[in-house]
Amino acid sequence: MQISIIGSGYVGTTIAACLADVGHDVINVEIDEDIVESINAGTAPIHEPGLQERIAEHAGSRLRATTDYDAVRETDVTFLCLPTPQADDGSLDLAVMEAGAESLGEALAEKSDDHLVVVKSTVLPGTTEEVVAPTVVDAADSGADERISFAMNPEFLRMSTAVTDFLEPDKVVFGTANDAATATLREVYAPILEREETDLVETDIREAELIKYANNAFLASKISLVNELGNVAKEYGADAYEVLEAVGLDDRISKRFMRSGLGWGGSCFPKDVNALRAGAREQGYEPELLDAVVAVNDRQPRRLVDALAEHVPLEGARIAVLGLSFKPNTDDIRKSRSLDVIDHLRAAGAAVVAYDPVAMDNVRERYPDLEYADTAESALEGADGAVLATDWDGFDDLSFDGMARRVVVDGRRIDIDADELEVYDGLTW
Ligand SMILES: NC(=O)C1=CN([C@@H]2O[C@H](COP(=O)(O)OP(=O)(O)OC[C@H]3O[C@@H](n4cnc5c(N)ncnc54)[C@H](O)[C@@H]3O)[C@@H](O)[C@H]2O)C=CC1
Ligand SMILES: O=C(O)[C@H]1O[C@H](OP(=O)(O)OP(=O)(O)OC[C@H]2O[C@@H](n3ccc(=O)[nH]c3=O)[C@H](O)[C@@H]2O)[C@H](O)[C@@H](O)[C@@H]1O
């Protein structure tokens, strides 16, 4: 099939490369010229395992990128993978979606064949039908509503495992308003749906939109509950990891997403839980549990810095922060808990030296005056204390010999050799 993808960020680039990999012809439409150049040169614009080799293999043949929206006319279906950030008040900001939908409509004005527009971005119920569809149709010529149909197909991939998550998902959700749209989506996903392990959910557009928020709200709530239990466990002097491992043996609960510590960050859980809270309030419902889920999460970085301050006076201390991305195997630092830790440490008068295997360039833009180390060990050299903030592979094998004071507070339960340490403290255990 001929597929166009608007927005070539983490989702758009990943799904473009994967759809090309399963045999479709894919074109990325993206406003950032550097990203376009990078894809066309066969280079992944983001760090995501499995992406580079797929882009290198398909760029210039089944995968192309352009800044020109007119390219959508060569395709049968367009996926909108544009950002849906949170506004200052926490609500969903649709400005970029509307701009993209307008450009798409203008380009489709000159296409006479049928076209399917699929919203892949995370949007609240009603957005596809009440915002995206009218914007596209208004920007196209008269009669466009006959030719252009709309669907919603939420994405559940995780960063750092985006490629395998997309190609081997637990479920695929089609929110459609007619059988033709469902048939087109089935064709796009045919190679992925062949897997026995993948469930297909066919539903209406509004339900598809809400399934995505419910999914993220559930996962974020699970981690906040695990953190609340971890905080209580620590007060009792009990090991939360042992407790929750046993709890996870119950099939109804499951072992996954049971790691307590610094909490959830990233580009999606924070904004999506906030958008759902704001949306619920707008609908007249007080989402008290979701409010608490955010409050528990927001407390964890402060708790970690307080735990460190119990062992090291922070004023004037040199503190190593190891791990800056919001989770391992990604360079994404959006809403990373590590950055909150850095803010609290600096507010307490500590000098921070930071290290991350891949995310330091991104952090440098936000903290140009921070000291950065080339390796974890050089960050630890002469430090009065260290924080383990992201559970990168290799952090379990660190040598703490060079530290001035071997005090380590672990926000992620990394399996380090703590025998030689003066103090080893865990955030929730
Ligand atoms: N990042 C993730 O792991 C996941 C994200 N999502 C959702 O997918 C959507 C996209 O997220 P990301 O890929 O992370 O965003 P992103 O911020 O990484 O990428 C968005 C891209 O759109 C481009 N763009 C902005 N305006 C444009 C326009 N008018 N025309 C063409 N391109 C334009 C930007 O330059 C950027 O490259 C969001 O709604 C997000 O909630 C859903 C599942 C997973
Ligand atoms: O909507 C999205 O963008 C995506 O958000 C999350 O994916 P992602 O944010 O990439 O990463 P996760 O693996 O879910 O981790 C999120 C945060 O939770 C934290 N986490 C995760 C698991 C856990 O047990 N404990 C824990 O603190 C991680 O450290 C990280 O900061 C969801 O897992 C995806 O299904 C969803 O598509």
C-alpha cells in the first residue's frame, strides 16, 4: 500500500520504518528539514533499537521523507503522528494537530480518489470527529467529506522498544466509522495481524480514543500505587521489591510494571494523565484518583534528594547523577525524573556532575552550566554522593572507588555491588 505519515518524531519515524519493513511504500511528511535529510540519507534521527538498520535498508526505496505535504496525494492512507502536548493548565493542546490537519486538507483538495486519514496521535474522545475531520474537510475543496474518511488507531509502543512493540503488539485498535476504513486498516496491518499473539479490537472512534488514555492512566496508576506501597514498605523497614514480587504472582495483578522508585516520566504518561484529568473535569467529573496518581509520582524525586540529604549535607557537596533519560535505552529526556532530581539538588546548593550513555546532548541544551562526565566512573570521581536515576545496563557493574564519600541513593533498584559502600540507600526499600 501507499502510506503517508505526517510527523516524523518517535512514533512517525518508527512506524514509517516498520511499515516499509513489512512491505508498504511509505512517505514521511515532516516540517523539520534535518529529520527529512537524515531519513533520506538512511540515518535514524532518533536513538531507538532496531530503527537504524531498517531506515538504512529502506531509505530511498520503500521509505522516503519530504517537507512537502503534496506527497500525500500519491498515497491511499495518511497517519497523523503529530505531537499532542499539554497546555500550561495541563489540558490537551491541539494547535499542532490542527495545523497539520489543515495542511493535509489543502493537499488533499487536489486528490479526487478516496483517502483515509488515521489519527495515530493520542487525542481525547471527540477530537478525531469534532476537530481533525472538520479541519481537514474545510481545508479541502467542496465534496471532500464524500472522499475523505477518518479513523483513529491509537499507538501503544514504548520508547526504547518501539520497533518490536509496533511489529509485535499485544493488541491493535481500530476506531472507525465505516467498513471501508476498517478494511484499509486491516490491509495496512495485515502482516502484523498475522501473529496469533496480537488481538485486534474493532470499535468506534470515540472508544479508540479513550482506550489509549485508559491504557496509559492504568499503567501510570499502577506505578504510583507501587511507589506508594514502596514508600510505606520503607517506613516499615520492609523490602518493597520482595513484597511486590510476591504480589505480582497473582495473575490478576501481573508482575509487569511493578518497579517502585523514582516514578514515571517521559513524553506521554505525564501529559496523557493530565489531559485526561483536565478532560474529565471539563465533562463535570472530579478525577480524584488520577489527581493522587500524579501527586504520588511528583513526590518521588524530592523524597530521593531528602534521603540523600540524610547522609550528606548537600550545600556545597559534589553529587553525581547517573542516568538522565526518562528510562534506559532512549535519549529522550522529556519529563525525566532525573531532571527533577537535578533541580532539587541544585536548589539545595549541591554541585551536580551528570552522566548518561546517550542523553547528555539533550540535557546540555536545558542545563548548559552543568558539569558533564564522559563516563559514569569519571562522574563518580571525587563525588560526595551519587544518585542512580535511570536503570541503564552497565550501572550494575560500576566501581565506586573514586568517590570522596561512597554514599549512593538508588532510585531504580539497580543490582549494584553495595558491599564497598559507606551508605547504600534505596528510595522505596
Ligand atoms: N513517543 C511515544 O512513545 C508515543 C507517542 N504517542 C503519541 O504519538 C504522538 C506523537 O508523539 P511523538 O512521536 O513522541 O512526538 P514527537 O514530538 O517526537 O514528533 C512529532 C513530529 O512532528 C513534527 N511536526 C510538528 N508539526 C508538524 C507539521 N505541521 N507537519 C509535519 N510535521 C510536524 C515535529 O517536527 C516532530 O518531528 C503524540 O500524540 C503522542 O502522545 C503514542 C504512543 C507512544
Ligand atoms: O503513550 C505512550 O507514549 C507510551 O507510554 C508508555 O511508554 P514509555 O513512556 O515509552 O515507557 P514505559 O516503559 O511505559 O515507562 C514510562 C515510565 O515509567 C517508569 N516505570 C516503568 C515501569 C515500572 O515498573 N516502573 C517505572 O517507574 C519508567 O522508568 C518510565 O519513566 C507506555 O508504556 C506505552 O504503552 C505508551 O504507548
